[in-house]
Amino acid sequence: MSDRTMYERLVRPVLYRLGKGDAEVAHEQTLAALRLLGRIPGAARIGARAFGASGSRSTPAGAAGSAPAGGPGLARTVFGLRFPSPVGLAAGMDKNGIALRAWPAIGFGFVEVGTVTAHPQPGNEKPRLFRLVEHEAVINRMGFNNLGSEALAARLAAYGDLGYPLGISIGKSKVTPLEEAVEDYVTSLRRLYRYGDYFAVNVSSPNTPGLRELQDAGHLRELLTALHTEAASLTVAGLGPKPILVKIAPDLTTSAIDELLQVCTDTGVAGIIATNTTIGRPDVTAHPLSKETGGLSGRPLAEISAKVVAHIHHETGGALPVIGVGGIVDASDATRLFDAGASLVQVYSGLIYKGPGLIRQINRSLL
């Protein structure tokens, strides 16, 4: 029996029954288990050898025995950072960074925490996470539930060196008016700057009122200019320069993407993350849960995200690196994003449906 089949037949049904089928309870219990795994000496190293495909490490382990998945055949350098594997964990899975020692154990070469906000917030009312199992899809309206950037900074300080690239996704607090959003983002960047290897500016979640307005050229230019100014001041203060990326929605028109790309180019953005969840319901309208509000992710997003990645790659001539995310539930989905022009990919919903065997499958396909 393959690892993938074992997960789907034995492990996944147990996870789905946790909390009487509540998807968020299953999510929390999985994170708790991974947190424990990360505390076991050598566990991450063993897992990385199994799921990283190459069986060799490319950079030193962190203090608690973590080891990035990868090796010479998988490693690549993007926006100045060396990634031991181009397969990363997308933001949203480990918002508060509680399991950061464990993720290399299932093959990830980098991790993005968050989205984190300047103010702690509980997120939207529950239930707010729904599995559309037949479509290998997820709808969420979590609403940036997190402990706040100050708490995340304290946690990351306690971790020390993780041994792999860490991205931090920052967003706007729900209580912050749109006209004060810039300072909200800048506050989180300032608190977390020394701990992240790159920063993702999330202006595309559909679950915070008004947030997507920040993708408009005027708002985005003001925000990115302020973030780069803050980053420059922190660099002068002794910290190294950190790449700043922008995460965009899959629902933008082609002209809106082009306008956004021009702003990103003008302001020195290092890369684009394409894409966030969609407010559309491609291929799932017949499902009883399709009427739930929130962003859709998983297999239905595969074609959309690939088209957006391809467009960005074409319009920028490959000069602006893209992290492709959305719809990866098997290795061929990752290949499609790489073929479209992605330099790196991220996985979230596919992990829910296929388990850690998916990450090993992707890593091995890249070799």
C-alpha cells in the first residue's frame, strides 16, 4: 500500500471525524500533533530524508534538529534566497508559527506563516472552514484569526535559527480603517523584520472587508512605498535587506493585473504570489456548501492560478519571480505551475486531501 493510499484510507478519515467533522478542529489537532513532532530530537531530520526525495541535506539543521528537505537536485535561489526545495507551505496553515520545527519533516523546503495582523483578532464567526471533499476543495472565511504580530515576533525569537527560509504574510487588522491600513502593515513589518527571510503583503484575502481595495494602483503604491521605506530604515539600523512580495487574487481582470504589476515594478517588489483564494465557485456550484461565503481553494483553482502565473511571467519577461499557489493536489499540478513560469510553489489544501505523500511526490517529480 502506498503512503498516499495509507493516508487517504486510514489517516484522513480519522482527521475528518475529529470534532464531529468540524474542519477547523481537525486543523487545530493536526497542528498540535505537528508541534509535538517538532519537539522530538531527530524527527524532522528523518522525515526530511524520507519526504525530501533526495535523501540529503543542503544546509545546516536548526537548533532543535530540523533539517530542510532537499538537496543539490532541488535547491534553487530566488529573489536572493536559497531554497533547499522549491515546494513550500502556503500561508494560512500555520498562522501563528506553532509547528515550525516540524514542517521539514514532511518535505517542505520553506514555510510561510500568517497572515498576521498588527492587532490580535479572533477572526470571523464559526463555523468558517468547509471541506468540499468530492471536489478536493476548501472554502474558508477565517478572517485572519491570529495572535498578532507582537506575539509572533516573540515566538520566532524563541525558535532561533530554523534552518530553512521563512516567509511572513502580513495583512490588515479588521478593526483598522482602510485609510489607516498602511501604518497597520508597517507596524507588523517593523515587529517581524528581523525574523522573516521574505515578507508577503496580503492584499487579496476575500475575508476582511475592504482589503482587496488595496490591490488598486493608488492604494497599493502608497502601501508598498511605505513598506520599502520602513525596510530601508531597518536595514540602515543593522538588519539585512529582505525581499517584499505581493500576494494577489485570482479574480483580477488582466488589465488590473497589468496595472498592479506596473506598481510592483515601480516600487521594487521582489516577487508575486499567485494566487489567493477565489470568490468564484468554478466547478463546485452543485455542491451544497458552495453557497457558503469565503474563499475557495483546492483543485478547482488549478487552471485559474496557472493562467495568472503564465500571464505574470509573460508580461514581466520572467524578470519578476512568481510563487505559484492554488490547486496543487498532485505532482502534475505543481508541474503545470512551474511550466507556466513559477519559480517556487506552495501547497495548502492539497495537504489536507493527499497528506505528506503529496510533498514527496512533487519533490521527486522535480528530480
